[in-house]
Amino acid sequence: MITMEAVTFGYGKRPLFEGLSLTFKPGGCYGLLGLNGAGKTSLLKLAAGALLPASGSVDAFGRTPGRREAAHLADLCFVPEDPAPPAMTAAQWVDRVAVFRPRFDRLRFNALMREFELPAERKVSAWSYGQRKKFALAGALASGARMLFLDEPTNGLDIPSKGQFRRALSAMQDPDRVIVLSTHQVRDLESLIDPVMVIHQGKAVFEAGAEELAARLSTARVPELSGRPVVAARRDAVGYSALLAEPGQALDLELVFEAAVQAPARLSAAMAGEAMGELKPEEALV
Amino acid sequence: MITVDANARFSPGRIALLTRNLAASELPMAVITLGIVVGLNLVTLILGGEAPINNGMSPGGGSAPLWGVGVTLVGLYYASRAFKGMHGRYSTEWLLLPATSAEKYLAALVWLFVIWPIGSAAAASAASTLLWGIQSLKGDVAGLPWHPFQRSYLEALLSYWTIAPALIAGSAVFRKNALVKTAGVASAAAVALVLVSAPFMARLFKEPGVAGNLSFMNGRWIAEGNPRFEAAANRTQLLTDIWRYAILPCFALAYAYFRVAEKEAADEVQ
């Protein structure tokens, strides 16, 4: 379990988080959503120990990440949006870098290298951005780490690779493991995300599991807003894409995210099963 | 094969792996440089009858000081790159590599103060001996090939010990061009130190005048009468030697350690 209590953090004089408290529980594959600049990457780095909070505490499975103990670092894997391109082959990387992780699974890594069709004989620094991204993800998925922090993992992946990545990540899910995905590409990952967490204006403003969301919310195209329990809606050419406070066949996490940011009171009421009042056309999402 | 215990708070195995990685990433440049130096000297040896890099050999024990200067300068260049990995856009990967900050720091010291001085001296000796051997076959040789057990090299090592820590500290501070920036900052600091300390030094050593006599390193600038630079008295020299060979290097190394230990990932908001 990773716990943040009253964390304050910022760059220079600009505060990013003030009194942020949240928990990432084992077994979850958290989808961390937020606007540009909301601090998703910074949050992952705070949880990993690459950044240090100005005040408050961070605890990851009983350790303080900021101390950067080797045991903690071997138990986590952070894949940045733009991974470093090591000037070595994948085999050399395993011998020089992965060797610091006693639980690293070489067989699984090699299998992922083949599945992602990566050119093992060439130096990683000579690969394309997408290939480097797949290489970093393969390293993370084979790391054996209990904490996986993946920043925009599907950026740069081609369509087949996204499917391969989803399958590989799904196989990684484990009751003892915490996976946190920071992403803008919600639709790439919505089959994996459970729970979803929204960061906005320095706070975790919304968190709900997939089961809870499915029991409370759905999305549908509606011609008009009246007569339906609409939490939030986005106007389009022929009507509205609406987030409804009722269970249904489909749920668009992008709409849930937009509702969490632009209509938090209505979303909270819907999740609590309370009355919201009818949504007026001028209250549609922008 | 080196193995690591992930739960160990301090692991010599991890330091060995980190040192090996540093050597593996840095040595290609030194090997290529050495190859070019040896190749050029072989050409001049074949065409002109001598290897310039071996010049200065004396019958009394050998010298060829260029070898010692070369390995020292390359070592200083490496010192200025000791912590380059912890800066910039890929700093997060460096910070989160599963080894403690102390291990990453000690690995850099082992590489710069043990592996490099010994390995480079051995390689330079071998290269000098090769050129010397070829020159001997041509019957045109004086003295011995370069070897590290001589005064000039030991003095160069002493200078290395005093300068490398400053460059290591610089590499922990500056993201780019640490060598040039550290040299600039160190020069400015030395001048400022002289200007600030001059009145106190003059009073301490009971020399007449305040701004007239400036104590600097192992000597003093005498402004009165015939302006000149004079070797310092023993007392001054002792203090400056302690300052130069003990306090400053240790301070620089300690400063570098705390910079490494407290380093955060590069600023980035997304």
C-alpha cells in the first residue's frame, strides 16, 4: 500500500499539491487522470521517491520513498513518458541495469522483446521512440516490482502494440501489486483501469472502482437533456453525449473525468445516489 | 558473477556493479584516444625514427612526462562527468536505479580514485613500452619507457587528488559543461578568497601593510618596494598545504555527496 498524508509539494514558489492525501491499494490498477499541469507525473515521482515532499509524509509498503533505500527502489519500477535511450543492446542492459533487480525475470523480458518485435541486436539508443517505449515497458513488466508507475504508457505505441501491452499488463495484475497509470489516452486503457482517480487543483477530487462506476453510471447519446438523470453532457452535432446516473451498457471514462473536473458536485451526488436536479443545456461540458 | 542482496542497506556488490558500469560507459573514449596516440606515434616512429610521446626519457630512470600528464588530464575530464547521469530529462532513471545514493557516490570515487589511476597508468606503461620496444629494435633508444613509479607522476597524482574532488562536486552541481563552469567558479572563488583573507593573513603573520601583501597558495605577492612573488614561509606553507590537500578536497567530496543524496528529479510538470 502507498499512502500520502497531507503532502505539500511545488516547483519554486508555485504550489502543486497542498495537503494532498490519498492511498494506492494493492491489487489496483489505478488510472490517474488529470488536466495538463495537474501534477500526475509529479505525483508518480513523489510516490517513487524521485521527488521529495516539502511537508507531509509518503509511505510505500512501510518504507519512506524519499530515502531511496535500495530495497525500495528494487521494489518499484517507473517508466517515464520519454524513457532514457541507453547506448547499449538489450542484452547489455539486462547485464548492467536489470541486474540490480533480483526478481527480474529474464525469460519474460526476452518473451516480451519478441512479442514487441524489438531489434535485440541493435543499441536501444538507435531505436525509434515507440520501440524505446516498448523496451522500457518490457523491462518494467519483467521487473518483478510490487509498485509499477507508468507515465503515459501508450503514448508512441502503434495499435498492435497497445493490445500487446494491455495483455502483458493484465497478466501482471496481482493482489500484492500496485499499478498506477498516468494517462490522457483513457480509451486505450479503460478495460484495465480499476479504480480511476482524478487529480485536479492539487487534490485527489474523485476516486471510484470499476464495479462502483458500472453500478452508478453509464454513458449514452441523447437528443435532449430533459427526462434523463444526466450528470454531465457534452454537446455534439446531433444531440449530447451524456453521463447518466444509472447503470447501463457503456461507460466512457473521459466523460467521467470531465464531470469530475467541471461538475464535481453533480458527480458526487450521482455516486451517492442522491438527487441532482435536471441539467440545463447551458451547463453542458465545454 | 556479482550478485546483489536487494534488502542490504549497503552492498559492496552493488558498488562493484556500478563501478563496472561506469568503466564500461567511459572507457571506450580512453581506449580510442590511446589507440590514436599510439597509432600516430607508430607512424612518426616508422617515418621519423622516434615516438614523440616517449620524449623526455632519461637514462637515469625514465620520464616521458607526457604520459603522466595525459592520464591525469583524462582522469580530470572523467571527474567532471562523474554524476552527469543525475541531471537532465533522464535523471529519474538514474535516481531510481536500485542502489543507494551512497553506493552511487562511492562507485564514482572507486572509479576515479582507484580504477582509473591504476588502470590508466598500466595502459600507458604498456603503450610506452611497446613504442620503446619498437624503437629499441631500430637501435635508437635512450632511457626507459614510461612507468608510474616516478616523482613527476606522483606529483601529478597529488594534483589530481586536489583538483578532481572540485570537479566531482562540479559534476554534482552543473548539468552541462561542468569542467569549464567548475574551473570558472573555482578561479573566482580563489580570487575572492585572496581579497577577503589578505588583511587577516597579513595581520596573522605580522607582516607590514594590509592590502600590500597578498598570501596566495604557497606564496605571497609583495607589493611594497620591488613588487614580487615570494615563496611563503614554512608556517604559511604548512597552512596552505593543509588547506589545499586536505580541507578543500574533503569539503568538495562531502559537498558532492550531499548534492547526490538530496538530488531530486528534473523539474517537470505534466
